[in-house]
Amino acid sequence: MNQRETIIKLTRDGLSENEIEEQLHIMFGQQAYSQKTIYKWFSLTKIGKENEPNEKPGPKPDEQLISRILQILEENPYVSTREIADTLNENESTIWRYLTRELGRVFKYSKWLPHELNCSQKVQRARESKELFEILKKCQKDSWRSIVTGDQSWFRMAYDHSGAWLLPEDGNPRMNGSKIQIEKCMVTIIWGVYGFYVVDLLPQGVSYDSDYFIDNILLQLYTIKDQIWSETYRRKLWLHLDNSSVHNSFKSLKKYDEYGFKRTPHPPYSCDLAPSDFYLFGVVKDKLKGGKFKSPDELKEAIIEILHSISQDERKRVFEHWIYRCQTVNATKGEYFNK
């Protein structure tokens, strides 16, 4: 479902313009439509004109050219605009116009998938996403105080900008083409709707094993458990983590129970159902672009500053979207969530 279809559906579901704008921001990130475009399709849907053609005066399209372009696309959907233009001896801008305006095509970049799922894995993903969905719905009734989530990710000591807005006569900005030699640090973040509770930077030369996880992550979370949710004196706090060997080791499993935590299920190969993966780490790393850090501690300070800039309302929207993702994966019988 593309953005226009999403706006139409959400409008029909009764959401306001602001609510639709928030949902698009969560679902499409920086590629989300502008407020002006959202309001346009919202208004058209309200008056029942969302599907009316928007014809503009001009010359009739060349049906023969359309047929030739379609033939090329049928043979190779991955062909570039320039290759089509060269094959047909046409201007590249003309081909682009026919592809987008006459044929309604959009160029979609190949989507990276973490794993090629087999049938049994899809069945397991569907089953466990349903279990996770039901837990999330219960936590929603607790105003999201009864659950936290988290994960680890590698962060670099330097991040280049992907580009810059320059004058036409200016040259292209330069960036470091090799990322192999840039020092990396592993950072663990445990968070929820009401805050970021653990931000741990793994010291250089130290292994991230069960002992480190228990002593530096789990224990730290345990000491503030009643601050996260006052009901933890009589009920366990839900803890969502992935299925790494560290998180699922015998030592870790024993400590969860001792410290009053209860693990949620996490479907296999499911970074699309982990808020840290489908939202948090991407947001933080995007905001680190252009930064160069002299020490791991300086990098950690920058990460914490970015985390503090993420509002509680934004975190709540992410958790609400988490429910939707689980529901969708279950409904599609374990397929990866498709934006």
C-alpha cells in the first residue's frame, strides 16, 4: 500500500489530518508526504473525489512508444531509464515522463530482507507475532508502563553526510568511501514509552556475553524496575529482546525470573517486529550524520542527546505501530512487513 492509498484508507477509517500525518511519519519516515499533500488527499477523500482522474491539457501520448516501453519492462523490470532511452533512441527525460505519468510506474529500490523465510519459519512468525500482539494489547491497557524493549547495535565513530544542497556550478561533496577502518562501538539501549532506561557502551576488548549482559544491562534495569512501573512489586515487567544466544542463555533465563522480568516472544528473523530495529537505531544513526567523535564517551553523549530529543508522544506512536506490525505479519501468514 503506497502513501496515497494509506491516506485514503486512514481517512475512511475516521482519522484526522494530524493523526494521518503522524502515522505516515512512522510508516514512511523521511519519505513521508508533506502536510500539504496529506491534506489534499484527505480533502479529496472526504468529498469522494480521491479516484477522479486529474487530466491536464496537452498532446496525446504516443501509444506506440508506450507499447515499446512496456515490452522492454516485461523482458527486464530492472532496466534503467537511460538503458530504455538508448534502446529506443529517445530522450531520457521523455522516457521518465512516460514511465511515471503515462504508465504510473515508480522506481522502487530493492528491499533488503534479513532472511529468506521458508514455510515453517513463516508459520512460526505468524504464530508468535499473534502472541506478541496479544501481549502488546494488554500492555496498552496498562498505558504501556508494563513493557520495555531493547537491543544492541554497532555505531561508528564518524558518520558522513549522504549529500548537500549546493549551487549547480559546485562540485559534488566528498565522503569517505571506506567504512572498514572506522572504529565501531557496540551500544545497548533499553527503552519504553516513558523513557530510555539503559544506554550501555561495550568497552573495547570486552566480549558481549551472558555475564556482561547480566552485570551491566539486566542488573541496571532491575535497580530501576519499580520506577519504570510501580506495579512490579506484584507483577513482572515484560521485557522484549531478540533471540540471541546471550539473551536466551541458561544464565540469562534464570536471572529474568529472579529479577522479576518476563520475556515476550520474539518471532525468528524478525527485525521488522523489533522497535529498536524498525525505528530507533535508524533515527539515531540518521541524526549522527556529519558527526565525528574523538572518543567512545563522546559518541555515547551524542547518542543520549539524540534520545532525549525523541518525545514521549513519538515513542508511544512507535509502540502503537508495533501492534499494527504484529497484526499485519500474522494476517499475511508470516510475510515480512511491507511498508
